[in-house]
Amino acid sequence: MTYLSLARKYRPQEFDEIVGQEHIAITLKNAIAMNRVAHAYLFAGPRGVGKTSTARILAKSLNCEKGPTDKPCQKCPSCLEISQGVGFDVIEIDGASNRGIDEIRNLKENIKFASVRGKFRIYIIDEVHMLTQEAFNALLKTLEEPPQHVKFIFATTRPYKVLPTIMSRCQRFDFRKISTQDLAKKLEEIKKKESLKIKSDAIFLIARTSDGSMRDAEMILDQLLSFTKSEIRSEDVSKILGLLQEDALFSIADCMINNEKGKMLDTVNELTSSGKDPIFIASGIINHFRNLMVAKLAKDKKGASASLSEEDYRRLQEQSRGFSLDEILYITYTLSAAIDLMKKTSLSQIPLEIALVKLCEKGRLISIKEILGKLSNIESGASSPAPQILPEPVEAEKPVEKPPVVAEEEVAAEKDILTLQKMKTSWHKILNLIKNKKMSLATFFSEGAFLHVKDNILTVGFNKNNILHKEAVESDPNKKFIEDIIKNVTGENILLNIISVEGELAGKAETTSREEEPSQEPPAERSNRIEPIVESAIDIFDGRIIDIREKRKP
């Protein structure tokens, strides 16, 4: 007798046997009971979730001798033929191999013939998205107004490739991935009916590996039955499918907790020696830490949200206590970056090992909350405000800043002397702050020169050739802005007094600031002598003396 695979043997034969698609089964049963069956349906969803099986069940329900009924008898010739895939009135078409306009023309010619045995002639087109655009267009009119005895059922894994004009003429049902728990429950039923020797943890591992596909789960179970004659264990499932064993993943996570770098590298080397790809290993570790995160945050205690058995879920909950949530997220991000690097190099094991060794040092990491807390403590305990870091403005060409020309002043008040010194030492910082907000104003202001400070009034002189710069600086908004910057830097409430200076600015500033009789020194000596305050300015601003008279020579 020919062997029948488990996927075909345990294919659902009525709506109540459909696993994980209760919303669709209920809708179709009600449509049959209320005589509201549409002329065209579109079943969309991932592989192995019951699209074609549901189409056959619907066909049996409509063509059963007792039908239309939501519970076909499974005994009449029509039901038996449809179950075996040989029914005359149910035509199953593969959209991948019958995708052209000629096949659709033949279909249109045949639909006018009445059904042979049942009440309806039903066309099931699998992978309908493979039809060409011309074939879809040829089907439009027939699909919109088919004969009364014709029903269309389309199935596809890629509904976004189906033309909107086709979708608008069908009732669409979206099939979901089957949950791990539902898959495991179905496999347990098969285990009892077939008297199979397989452990529950192995069944759960099969269900989790199937990625929501019932057909995949049944095919894997069928493969395992041929692999071993004794009881099937989770280790057998991992071996036959090339999976990472849960014990290895738990061991790697424990090595991170205990900072056991050598043991971790040995575990990784064993996995790669057994044929596991380093990227596959890293992906498995990421999935393990995803489950740790779920175990740490989830409210349920049965592992449903992590798609795990109760035993593995308890182990995860216990191990998750060794990691903070920030550490789990950091490990996930680090391994994701390592995978990106592994894809770019042939030595893919090295980035994985480096990343894992780095993650063993997670105890040295400081959380962002701790850093912010330390910063706030430093700020609250500081006696003076922290120095402000000024961003450098982006300029095409950075203009050469002219150091302010500060005249020597014989001021009796010590406060004015200190204020003047503050202004000299803070000149660059003041200009930078002004540039940050108003670069043109900084350029204008740098053309002036400090003349003197008295009673917290700073007198700044502008050459009469720079009258426009003077007017721009002494306007009320700009003047107030500069005064606020000076207060922010020096801590002094200093007011600006903007004046015009005759002749050369440096010479005028010097004479304006001196309240004494003109010097009797010979002009040559007086011109060569450098005032002490000018020497100080040169030291502070790293400047040099330029003889203006030499510039004027032709």
C-alpha cells in the first residue's frame, strides 16, 4: 500500500477541523447557512495555513448531496471526489503553469457548461498572483458576472501582486500564521492517533520551528519518524533541522553573566565545528535574548508570548534576573551590528567572538540614568557654573580677528581696573558668543576698540571711516544684545558707550584714555615706545605690531 504523508492524511475535511482560522470558518459557515455565498473569493496568507484546504471544504459544502451545507457528509460521491482531488465539478488550476491569456480563454469557454454532479462548477486557482496582466484583464468581465452555476476561489501568498480590479470583484479573507500552541496541540493529536514516541518538548520545538505553517510542522514530524526508531527528543529535532540547541544558548547567556570568556569561546567553536554558520549562531543568540526580554516583561506565566514550552519559559525567567533590560537591549544591538560586519568579511567567526567577549564586560557599563544622575549631582554641588562650551561657527573662510586696542588708563577705582582686565581676557569669548547668534554684528563690533571703562560704562571707539559699523552697533537692539553677552561672560552689568574717533583709531584711543599733559618725549622715541598695556594685549592675543606708515608707502 502506498504511504500517505501526515500532511495529506490529516488534512482538514470540514470547517471545524481548520486550525487557527476560526474567523474565516465561522464567516463561511454563516454565509452557507444564510444562502449568501459570493461568486468569487480571494484567500490570502502565508504557506501551509489552510488556504487550499478551506477552498476544498467550501467546494464540498456547496456540492454535497445534502448541500449546500456547512457540514458536508464526506460520504457522497461528490465529497469523496473533491477530497481526492478528482472531482469533475471542482477544477483546481495552478496559476504558475497556467498563467497566460490562452489558458484563461479556454477557461471562459468551459464555464458555460453546466456541472456534472453537483450544483456548482467551482474553479480553484492556486497562486493566482502568477497570472499575467493580460490574463487578469481577460478574466475581469467573467469574474464580475459569471454564470449562476460558477464559483471562483483564488488562493495566493502574495496578495499585493493581484490587480486591484480583481480584488474589488472578490470577497477577501486573510489567513493568519498558526500559533505555536495550536500547532503543538494538533501534533499532539497526531501523536495519539499514530501512537508515536515523541517527547512534548520535541513537539513544541517542531511547532516553533514551523513558523506558523501546519504543513511544515507535519512534514518535519514525518521526517523525524524516519530519522529514529526510538523516542524522538528535542536533540533529534535540533540535529535533523540544524538548529541551535537551547542548552547552548542558555550556556552562552550564563557565560555573559559570569564573565566566562574562555568557556563562551569554546561553546562558539563547538557550534561552528558542527557546521553552524556564525551569522546563524548570532541570530539564534539574538532570538534567545528576545525571549529573555519577553520573560522579563510579560505578565503571563506560561510562555505564550515567547512561543516556548513552560519548562523553557521558567528557565528564561530565572536567567533573565541576571540581566537588566538595558543590558538585554545593548546585547541585541551589539550582535546586530556584528551580523552586519560578518556579512562584509569572509572571517565571519572573528567579529562574532569579539562581540561576545565584549559583551562579557557588560558589568562595566554604566546606564544612561546613572550618568545623568552623576551629572545632576555635579551641577547641584558645584560652587560656580560650569564653563560654557561654545560651538565653532561654520564659515567658508574664518576672518582674522583683530585684537581690541585697549588704551592705558589711569583709573583710581580698583573696580574699574578689574572690569577692564575682565574685558581684555574675555574678548574672544564675547566675540564667539556674538558670532553664534549674529555673525554680521560680530564683524561690525570687532572694528571698534576698547578705550576705557569707568563706572561700569565701557567706551568703544570707531574710526569715522567706519560710521556704518558704528551705527549698526549702537542701535538699541544690537547694543542691548552685546551688553547681555558681556554680562553673561563677565558677570558685570556693563553698559556700552559708542563714540567716533578722529584719525587713526589706535592713536586716538591712547590719547582719549589719558587724562594728563601730553608727553614731551621726542616723536621718534614716543612712536617706538610700546605702552605696558599694549604689551599685555600682545601677549594675551598673540599679536604683533604693524607700522601703518610702512603700509602707506607706494
